Amino acid sequence: MKKLTRKLLNTFSLSFALICLTTYVLLVSMIARELEIPEVLPQLDVQGLQEQSLSAKERILVDVLLLPEVKKYGEILVIEYQDNTGQEKALIVKLTVFKALLDILFPVFALLAVSIIMFVMSGKYHKSKINSLLHGLASKAEFSAKALGKDVQSDLDMSHSSLMRISMALEDLASYTDSYQQRSEVNAFRDRLTKLVNRHKFLDHITEQLECSEKKQSKSGLLFIDLDGFKQVNDSFGHSFGDEVLIQVAERLKTIVRKEKLYFECENAELELNLARLGGDEFTLYISQLEDSEYAVNIAKHVLKELEKDFILGNKEIKISASIGIAVYPDSANTPDALVQMADVAMYRAKKEGRGIYRIYSPEMGSTIRRYHYLLEEMRIALDTNSFFLSFQPIIHVDGSAISYFEALVRWQHPVEGTISPAEFIPIAEDSNLILRLGDWILEEACRQMYAWHSAGMTKTRMSVNLSGVQLKHRPIFDWVMSVLDKTHLPPRSLMLEITESSFVDLSDDVVEQLNKLREQGVVIAIDDFGTGFSSLSVLANLPVDVLKIDKLFISEATKNKKYHKILHSIAELSNKLDLKLVAEGIEEIEQLELLKSLGVGYIQGYLVSRPESSAHVGSRVLKQSANHLSMTGTGVWPPQSSRVINTIAN
């Protein structure tokens, strides 16, 4: 449009300039023509008049009109000339110019009329082009507005001007743009599934709030909420059910925020900045004004109570709970990230101590988490520097003390702290998945050692290696074990794999099938810590098992408690009827050994037999025994301490 308007103005300016130039030329021409026949012009008798000089303006006028010698008498400008008789005469300039103007009046008006007509026609032409362009723009603007969901008013039809249509369409587009910008800002700060504030916006918010709390010298609190059993919901019913659970959890937390008046008033009513989903099944709730920690505890109890209620999904009722960690500003931490982290630490403590409960952060928890991360980093270094080693504890037959198995137990020799207990570093390894690297090394090293003993004559002894639930989920068990056996040349019948009863409960059908394939190759499968899981009998009935290792709790209690004695007796009978070998762990007293003998338990393991020993000590003790005995039996003997029969509990 600007281009067309500029073109129209240029045309008008050019036409006006041409008219002015033509008029000037005609005027000068007509004056010259009049001067050719001066007799027909009015004459002035200048006799007796005094000549005066021309002013500057008059001189300019004379020069512009190209007049001959002009003189001034009084106030009258004249042009003097001699007629045919030689007589001096004078023409009045004004009359001469006026006569010339009269002569050019018609052609000038004709030219002006033509110019006006041309200008009008050009204007109409350009207007039609502009209207055509505006019409197209109006249609595009209306189409864009409708495409974005903004219907242009029905009364703005073709009868209205294009500019009005464009104006209304642009207003609709501007309205949509404003709402779209607001929605974009909301979506940028909001979790797409639960519609709660996301982690980044939440941290920005509590950063501002902590600054206010610092100025007011007031306390605030943060609840870190993690769902218990949510993974089982996803595994059992699918992720769509899990998503619906998260949505319902978010709604319940919103209700608590409203009831307890914990909401944060802001310009955008769609966002509740004090409540956020950090990711997965983790939520946070910020309490801006905290008189004391008891108030935060009451909120946590309210949350636990709400989340313990059944979740209705279609025709299914799902039960979950939550573990909550509470951190208080500035007692627990004084920065947003640290406050969330400390609440997270308290939440993990709640999970370890039973789940479905809350815990308030304390400095002792901080030292625990620092110890956790310290050992985690040290374990990574230890794996790279081969700081781990294996010890071997024999499992013997109660009759004759023949060695049936050696259990490979990993040990960590730290360069500064010395030997670190497996009870401390194995859970960290499992939690961080470092157990995968460590487990690869343990299996290969144990098989390599057993192959050396096997080659030396211990052909009837097996090496027992513990597997964690993490390895069962992340390793292709059959291919992994068989590749290690091939690499170390150890026969499959010389290997036993120990799996805790709790890990057996969560085994997939694929893993069960792979364990069956290993059994077909000769690998023995054992249940470790039998009696402490949740589905002991179903495990025995449905899963591939060859050996039961009774948890040491039953052994230690059976000599003092009749009920444990009866349970132990039942386990012994059950294993005998199912053709399962029974191993008793944690034998430390002679009375325990005699009791196991009386119950018919065939194999024992514990400090009464031997502590875990180095490979060198095992070799020196077993391989130096009678070569004939070793070649005939394929194993050595490892007798326990002298025993004496007890008769207290058995009766």
C-alpha cells in the first residue's frame, strides 16, 4: 500500500510541475507576442514623468518574464518603444501581462482540466488496486483469525470496507496472541501430565520466597513426597494407569493446599507455585510461613492420610502410600537446591525405616548421605584400580566334613579406611547399578579360581556366587553366565548361583526360563536367606531351585525358641520331600550344629566351620591333604570344631 501511495503522489507532483512549467512558457510566449504588435495595447504618455529605479522584486519579475527594457515612472512599470514614425511610446507592464494572461487562460484551464481528469483517473486506478490488495489482505487476516480459533464477527461481511475488516481481524489476532502468550508461559512452567509447576519454575519460586524469609527472619518448610509402590503399579497395569495415578495424586495434593491455605497468590491463577512435580513420582510442597516444625509434620500427616486412600482406576482399586521428607529453612539448609536435597535425604530415610511415614531432616542424615556419595565415588575408583578381592567360605557336609561348596564373598580393601564391610558397600552398589560391573568381576574371578582348584583335583566341589536382583534384571543371565564359564573353562556343574528369596519374587518369566536353561547345563540354583521372603512356598513350587539356604535367624533362634525349632524341623522335612539340598547358614555354636544334625540338615556354613579365607589359605589347607583322598573323592575336608549333643530344645 505504501508503494502505491508513493507512486500516486509522485504522479501528482509531476503533473503539477508540468502545468506550472507549461503556464510559464505560455505566459512568456504570449507576452512576447503582444509586444510584437504594441499598437493594440494600452499606451501611456510618459512625458513629464520622472523615472525611478526598479526595486529588487520588480527586477526579479522583469527577468522571470523575459521582458525587454523596463522603466518605472512613479509606481507604474512600462516598456518603451518607438513606433514606425519614430515617436517614443510606452506600454504598461501590468496591462500587457494581464492581456497575455487572458490570452492563455483557456489553454491553461484546458490543460488543468486534462490534468485533473488524468489525476482522478489515476487515483481511481490506484484506489482499485489498493482496494484489491486490501481485500486480499482482509481475507487473509480473517482466514488466519479463523484458523486460530477466533471467528470474525458475522456482521463484518463484504459490505464493510477492507480496512475495517482488516482492523477487526487484527484485533482478533492480537487477542489470540495475548492469550497464546499467556498459555505458552503457563505451559513452559507447568508439568504436562499433572498440570503442576515443574521443577525449574518451582526452584525459581522458592528462591524468591527464601529471600523474603531471610529479610523477615522467618522460617519456611519443604515436603519432599515420593510414592511407595508406584513402580509395581506401572509394571502390573501399564504406564497409562500409572499416569492416571499421578494425576489423581496431584489433585489430592491441590486439595490439601486449598484446605490448609498453603496456596501462593500470584497474577496467573492457573499456576500454584507452592506445589510442584519434580519428576517421576516425586512431588514437593512448599510452606512459606512456618511457625514451628510441628506444623509441617501435621501437613505431612494430612498428605499421608490422603494418599493412603484407594485410587479408583476404571474397575480397579489401587493402594499406594508415600514417604515424606521434611526440611526446614534455615535450620536444614539455606539455599533452594540444598533445601530440596535435604528433604530428599529425609525422604530416603523414611523409605528405609518402613515407608508410608515421614522424617524430618537432621545433620546425622546429612553425614549418612555424604558417606553414601563418598563411598560411591570411591567404589568407582576401586573398580578401576582392582581394590576388591574375594574370600572363600566353605560349606561342608555334616557327616565327614567334606567340602561341598565354597561361597565367594567380595571384600574391599580401601587404601585409607582399610577393609570396608560388604554390608555397607553392597547396598550402595545395588542402588547405583555399580553392582553390574562389580558382579561381572566377581563371577569371572570366582570361576577362574574354581577352575584352578578344579584342575588341582577338587572336581566335586562347587563355587557359589551371589546374584542380586539388579543383575537379574539387567543381564541376560544365561548368555552372561555361559560366556564366563567358556572364558574361564569352568564346567557348569562346578558353579552354584545364589539368589535371595526376595529377588525370586520379582523374577520375570524370561529370567525363570533362562535359569532353567542354566540348570539344564548343570549350574545349580540356590535360594539364599530362605524364610525371610514373602512367597516361600510358591517359590519352591514354581521356580527352578536346587538348594535352600536357611537364614541364620532361624538357626540362632531355634536353640532358644520352640516355635523356631518347629519351623526349622518343618523346613527340613519339606526340603527332603522336594529333593532339595538344605544348607544352614550362620553356624557359630556347637549346640546349633548338633541340633541341625538331629533334624537331618545335610550341609552347614558358618564361623564354627570357618571364617571366609583367602584363596591361598584354602589352597594350602585343602590341596596339601592326601592326594589319594583328593583324587578319590574330588574334594577336601574341612572339619568344624569338636561338638557335643544338646538336649534342651529338641525335647
